[in-house]
Amino acid sequence: MPERAARPRPARASIGEALAEAALRLGHSGVADPRREATTIWAAVAGAGVQRGEVWLERQHEPASAVLESFQAAVQRRASGMPLAYAVGRAGFRTLELKLDPRALIPRPETEGLVDLVLEYGARASGIGTRNGTPEARGPRREPRGVVADVGTGCGCIALSLALEGEEDFARVIAVERSLGAAALARENVELVRPRVPVEVREGDLLAPLAGERVRAIVANPPYLTEREWRELDPAVRQFEPRDALVSGRDGLDATRALLAGAAALLEPGGVLAVEIDERRAERVRAVAREHRWPRVAIHEDLFGRPRFLLAFAREEV
């Protein structure tokens, strides 16, 4: 008796069909430009380095089952209102692709400018200037290389960027985080990135975990909103991002005020405190810095031209 032919396995939908179905679902949930967002989600879950254009070029292919399952789960999360970075579990920051979830804030593009300012300072302190973004020798290097502390590290994006891009100038990075969940996430990202410059994650509030240290730079993106301003944020931010990483007292300045009050005692002579601030309170923050007798203070704009960063410099040796 002849053997019965095996019934062919039904083919999975193509990548293009999966994208079309996802775009329809995302559109019904109110996501703007759902076709683009569907492609972005696929690129994010397909693996590190996959670009949106590559996804489109491969749209006729049958997807791997694991990627398809991850994609469908991410689309479901995004359709529920979850921000894109949380839905795909990843966020880009400068040269990094980091693990991300609601334990920590989503890194914002303007914060990348804070890293630029600290890197520029580190290069000058080490006797290296920059020209068009390229390090340039400016005399003898100051030895040893300095320590930089990132206060309120969240997912670790600032600390890890400084470790990777400032390895010529910083010997060690200390990342401080009061949220146990965010600290755990930062450690996961340290393991993911594995920078050559050591990054140590310490748990505690603001400057307390730095007691006994002497550092060249302290960088912080602290909470700087009032309760009222937090209530006026986009619902997706209020629902998914950690409130304690956004709100800081009645005037939004509790954390910033504490940093300006205590950082100078931890800095090397001429060291810098670099803080992201609310554009609406730039002059108020400058005044607080002067109240705490910082000898030199500068406000810098972000990539959108808004006053976003305060640099306060410790006294030089006499």
C-alpha cells in the first residue's frame, strides 16, 4: 500500500502581512503613523542593528517564529498605550542600545547634550581639547584619570555613555540610584555593554552613596517637575514612567537644590557639577547655585535651543 503523502505545513504569514496586520491594530488604537511604527517595532525585536529599511526589503520573506511572537507581543503592548521604548524593551541613547522597562525613565534625546558637556570637560581636564568632535592634544595629561559620578542613573544611559566615550579621561564611573528596580536595570545594562572603564552601581539617594569619594565630575538628570506639571504630562508618561523620577517637591527643585548644596564637597579642585534642569526654571537654578557660593556657573542650551543644562565649577586650588 503506497504511503500517504504528508500534509504540507501551512506557511506563516510573510513579514509584510504581519506588518500590515499590526499597522491596522495600531491605527485602531490611535497610534500616529501606524505603518511606520509597525516597521520600527519589527526592527527593534528582530535583533541589534536591524534597520527599518532592512525590514521593508525583507517583507516578502517568511518570519522566524520567535521574532513573529516577540513582534506580536510588542504590538499588543504598544496598542495598549505603552510607550514604544517600553513596548519593545529597548532604547537608543547616543551609541548605545540598552535594555529598558518601566523601572526607569525613557532616555530623552536632549539628555545626550549633558553627556557632551561632561565629555568636553573631561577632555580639557585631561589636557585634551576637541576640534569638530575629535580629541586634540592640548598639553600634558593630568594624572591619574578622574572619577565621574552619575547621580540618578536610571537605566544607566549617562554612566555607560561616559564610560564608553570618555575612557581616555575617566578611570571609573559610579552610578547612583535610589530605586532598587532601576538600579537592578542599570546593572543589567552594565553587563550588556561591558565597558572597559568600570561602572559601579550604588544604591542610595542623591549624593549619600558618594560619601568619602573625591570625584572629578558629578552629572545628574534629577527629577525637576512639580506635582501640577506632572499631572499635565501626556497620559502615557503618567501611566508608565516612574513618578519619583519626575517630581521633586513643591517647586520642582528639591533634588537640584540638594545637589547644589552638597556636590562641591565631593569634587576635586576645579571639578564640575553638570545637571539637567527645567527650561522654565533656569534662572532660578542659577540663583540657587549662587546662594551656595559656586564660583562659576554656566547655563547651556539643549539641541532645541532651550536652557537645559547647568554647569557649576568647584574652586581651583589656591
